[in-house]
Amino acid sequence: MAIVTVNGQQYDVESALELDARRQSLRDRTKRRLFIKRTAAVLIFLSTLRFISPFLTFVLVYLFLFLIFALLFYPLILFIFGKRLSSRTITTFLPCLLSILDSRFHHTRTELLKNISGNILDFGSGTGEYLKYIPKNDSSATKVTALEPNIHLHPNIVESIELNGLQNNVNIESRCIEEYASSEQQIVEEESKFDWIILGNVLCEVNDVGETVKVLDKVLKRGGCVYYSEHVIDDESSFRRRIQLSFIGKLWSLISDGCHCERDSVNVMQMNTDWEFHNWTIHIGGFSLISKFQLGIAHKPT
């Protein structure tokens, strides 16, 4: 499946995936060398501790113990103070995480989104990471709706809008998709529906993937396209899958403001729509809780 055709447009996704994989391999080698250098520096530092005053050693040891204590009890603090604290916490770390993912899949995203145009819904816009792929300085992208319920992320979206020169194209919405789509105009009038919908690691956070996808289907035009990039539950035989289904997965959901690592979101999309899917699966490996990603384009029949 070297080149696929979606809605009359051709996509060479395999080449983009190969290019992303080569770039990632180079970055991994660089990280390994840097890790070795930093480990050596830490070992040298530790070897000199016996020459440091007992007071400084005491401070360093108790600082280390405090960090361990904070990591262990942070989920309990979140449970006590609720979603408001977790929303603010994820706002701090999400830009960095999304930037890493964008770097990992940059060429593939560029290829899959090269024909994006018309009325666009960036569903779960996050930090506005996908706005850089919206065409600029032409009239192909007539309107972009960045829908993000977490208002703490809106400043990041505004920054992305200004950085990419899209001040006249993008409207930021804080309503959930069900509330937004409840407008009769959005559901009934075909010309007001979306030509493209972007789903970038967002279905892991919605309350019900199936119901959300059905609503998205209602606001997508006939002949419209959906770009998706979602992390999904690992393969049946993997040890990571057992971890995702354990209490660690539930703990991750609490810490990450509702991200569910145990979902099979793309499969649920396929079961709840009549869209035509062109799907690619990527395993990024490593020691992270999330490894398996599925991305591609879905086309709604005319």
C-alpha cells in the first residue's frame, strides 16, 4: 500500500512514515549518547560527596526523599482536589508532550494533511499543535474551529494562531462537541457542516468514544474527510497491555486529566460510522505506558 487515493487525492504515507522512522532513529542515538554522558557526570558527582560537608549531604538526601514522596502522593492530592487541579497540571506538561509527538510524526502528518481545506474542525485542539498544518496565505481553508473545553489551554491556541498567521481564520470554542452540535444549523444544513475534522489524540479523553464519533459524523459533510492520530491499547500478547488494563492505567487517567490508555478508539470509530478508513499502525516502543498509535484518513461517502 505505497500510495493510496482518498476522495480523488493521492497520499504517499509509507514514504513519510519511513522518513519519520529514520529521523527518530537518529534522535534515539543522540539521546543515548547524551544519557551516557549525563550518567557519567552524576557518578562523578556522587563520588565527590564524601568530600562535601555533612550538612550539604543531608540537604541533598532529604531533597531526594521529598521528590519521591511527592511523586507517590501526587495522585492522592489530585483525588482530593479534583479535576480543576488535574486540568491545570496537564496544561503545564501537555505542550511538551504534544511537541514530542509532533516531532515523531511530522512528515506523516504533513502528508496526510496536505489537502486539508474548506471548513475545518480541530476537535480537542489542545495547544493548537495542528494549526501549523493549515494552509496559509490562500483561500483553501475558509474557516477553522478550534474546539477545546480546557480553557487553561486557550492561551496556547492563541499563541499558535499568531505564530502561524491564522488570526482571520480560527475561532476558539470551549463547548463540548455535543453542545456545539446541538445547534440545528450545524446538523441540518449541509453547507454549514465541516469538510475536514482533525482528531489528534483526543478520543482517549471523551466520555464515550462511540457517541462522540456519531456526533462528529452528523457535523461532517458527505464527501468530507477525517484525519486521525490516536494512541490505542497495545496488542493482545504484550505485557504493556496488561499494565494498561491494571490499576496503573486508572492511575494514569487520574494524573493525565482523563486520558484512557486502554481504549481501542479507531476500532470504535469503524464500528460506529460508514466512513472508509485508510489506517496505519505504528509502535514507538520504549518504556512508556503508551506505544501503539493508529493514524490515517477516513472518508465519508457522498
